[in-house]
Amino acid sequence: MSNLDFAATTGIIPTNPDYLNNRMFVRIINKNLLGSIAMSFACVLITHLPAKSELLRKPGLKDKPVIIVARAAGSGIVMDATPELKKVFEGMPLREALPNCPIQTVLIEADIEHYERRFDEIAESMLRISPMIEKSYLGRIYIDMSGVKPDSNQGDRTRENILDSIPNEFNPRIGLAKTKFSAYLAATQSKPGQTVTFSGDATSFIQKLPVGLLPVSQNVKFSLRNFGIYTIGQVSSLGISALQAQFGQEGKTAWEVSNSADTNIITPIKQSLCVSEYLSFPVPATTTHTICSAIEILFGKVLNNPTIKGRYIRSASIKSSTLNRATWSKKFVFKTPVNTVKNAMASVKSIFTNSTIPGPFEDVNLTVSDIVGEFGKQTGFFADVKRNEHLAEMMKQLEVRLCQKPPVYKIIEVNPWSRIPEKRKALIQFSP
């Protein structure tokens, strides 16, 4: 496999003079040099996070080649693999990956819930360094470093704090640069536990890199290569309208980073009040009655928590480790916020009645969120008076369920006298 193909598929830039022979100044920063250069963004990169998470959970897999398999459309797709499997990469069909693997390779069904939970724990532990933390793709975190003064002591402490907040087994890499994408490229050049800084204009350097490094999905990367587009320079030569028409928002993102025109805005982690309770079964539970009884106990503990007592819950999620299977999870939103175990269990029991248990439950983890203040209803003499209040409550429920602003719009007149019908009215986001 050539260096270009390797970088295009794995997203890791080989340390090769062909890539680094340019006017861009690339420097590996030692511990005492991190703070000597003022940079706007840092990228913390954890490569092979799913594989490392499985090795931490199952120490017996150490020194064995492992493939994490995700199921899609009835067939196996490689989600991740341990580094020794050089010819296996993310998005590869399992049937194509197995011929390139030794016979002792271990296949593990992807536990996406577990990987995301570990990633969330790492990201939240870094909030003590800066509130401006953005979670990007799984294993990639951006930090706004504009508030860090360029003196070496503060920079040195920042680096140490970043490394201390992440377990050593994840071997994080750190990149510093003036833009988010350049910081990511710097992190790909770093070795575990080290920091690399890109200084100067990164445009000329970026043009030579493969499209596999673009912050877009694997499907878009494969499509670009099928169109004969292999380098970021080729992407930058295309028009933004053509890319956006073909790939939507991801096409726009690809063009912006290729031309160093990305906005470089950090979208900070939204912190919300959550309360969790955990219960482990002495023997894996196989009946709905046993599982619901355990959840009822957990709801009682949650509602007696001083943080929630006297308040109402709008949503909750249940996660469970199933025997020899991936983590099972279910999120549900209460039609009306609840503050009693009886009302909460009414929704929970309906879920288990209408769904099948994937396997024996080894434990149950209950997390409640979207905690609101006192909630009540008052019936009005005229039904239309309360219509907006009921509509507002419905919009809140949709927002919690969809994890974003509901795609509900209303039509307003903007130019009713226009001769062009399309200009007479417009759609705007509905807000009751």
C-alpha cells in the first residue's frame, strides 16, 4: 500500500519527506516548548478509540489482532481495528477485510454506546481545562486555546492537564495550529503523548494531502475517490456549488477546509443536569418482571436524590450490558413531566411490553435528564386560550426527543404584492 493510499484510508499522515518537504514549518514541541508559541486551537486525537476501549474492558485481548464489526444492512462493516492490521480500515466490508488478517484475529460486535460513553467521559474531564471544548468525530476533541497566554509555564501546564485528563491507555496525540483543521493535521503527525505545532499558512501544505483526511464521512471520501479526486488540492479546485449539490453540507465543509475558509468556531459541549443510578444483577435477568422491578428501585433512588427532589423529569434513558452482546439502550420522553415512580414506570412498562429483550441483562443504568421546575396544568374556561401553552409544551417534547430544534415552520407573508408567487410568502422557524 502506498503512502497516499495509507493516508487516504486510515487518516494518518506517514512521516515521509514527500509530505513534509515544503515551506510550512513543522515542529515537534517538547514539554518545555509548548507555551512558547501562541496558537488558537488544539486538537486532541485518540486513534482507534473503539479498539482501545475494548482492550481496556477485556484485558485478555491484549497482543491479539482485533476487528470491531458494525452491522449495516445485514452485512458486517469494519468500524475499527487494532494498528497491527495494516490492510484493514474503517468502512471496509468484513468479507474483504478477513483475507488480509491472520487466523487468530478476534471479531467483536461494535458496542457504540460504550465507545460514546468513554468518549463523553474524556471530553467532560477536559472541561476543567477550558469550557470551550468541542466533541467532533469519535476520538477527536477541539479546544479553544485563545485564552492561554503564550508564556511557557502556562502552556506547559495546559499540556500536562490535557494528558492527565485522559487515561494513558488511550495514548492521546495533540496538535496546535491557527485553524481547527490544521490542528487536526498536526495531531495526526504527532506521536502518542507528544505535541506537534503547525506555524504559518497551512494552505500550501494542505493541498498535497489525501482526501481521506477531510472531516467528512467515509461515504463522501469513497465517492470522491470514485470521481478520481484523490488530493485536497483537487477538491479546492472545484466549485463550492458543485460539491454542495452532490454532497450537501459535507460538500460545503470539504470545500471550506480545502480552501482554509472554515469558520473555526468552537461549538462547546452543552452541559445539562443529569442524575444516574446503577444496579447490578447477581444473576443475569431474563424476565421483564425482574428488569422492571430493578428499574423501579432505580427510579425511587433518583427521585429521592436531593438534586431532583421536588422537581420533574422530562426524559430518561436506560442502558444495560447484555450477556455476550453489545450494550442495550433505550431513551424515552415523558408526554407529561413526572415526579413519581408510579407515573414514570407507566411509560417504562409500555416500552418493555412492545419490545423484545436482546439477551440476559447483567446490569441496569438509569439516567434522567431535562430536569424541570414545578409543573402543573390549569384548565381554562375557553379552550383556545391555552392553545399556545399546549403548543409550546409539544415543541419542548419534540426538541428533547429529536435532540435539536424541531423542523416545524410557519408560513408568513413577506411580499404579498409581488408578481412572483415564490416571493409572496416565506417559511420561518416556528416559535410559539
